[in-house]
Amino acid sequence: MSRKLISATILIVIAEVLSLSRIYFTEGTSNFSEFTSGLLLGISVAMEIVGVILLFICISQYGKKK
């Protein structure tokens, strides 16, 4: 397996875990809770996008190597 494929998979899984942890760790209506929720959401979306881009790059280069 390619290093890019492994990295993409790990990034997507970690992004999903962060997205789910946002629900459990940011209960309440305080300012800090809202800031933490937004921060976790932003990081998880960014990691998801990078993982998907790496996955598309790996898929597009798969047939060219052989």
C-alpha cells in the first residue's frame, strides 16, 4: 500500500473521531464551549478535505505506476 493511501485513511478516520468528540466534549452554552466546538469542527473538516484530496491523488496515480 502506498504511503499516501495510508495517510489519507488515517486523516479521514481521525477527522471523523474529532467530529464525534465535538458532540461529547462541548456540552453547555458557555463561550469556551462554543469556541471549542467551532475549533474541533474546523480541524475535522480541514483534515477530512486533506484526506480526500490525498485519496483522489492516490487513486489517479494508481494505474500510471504499473
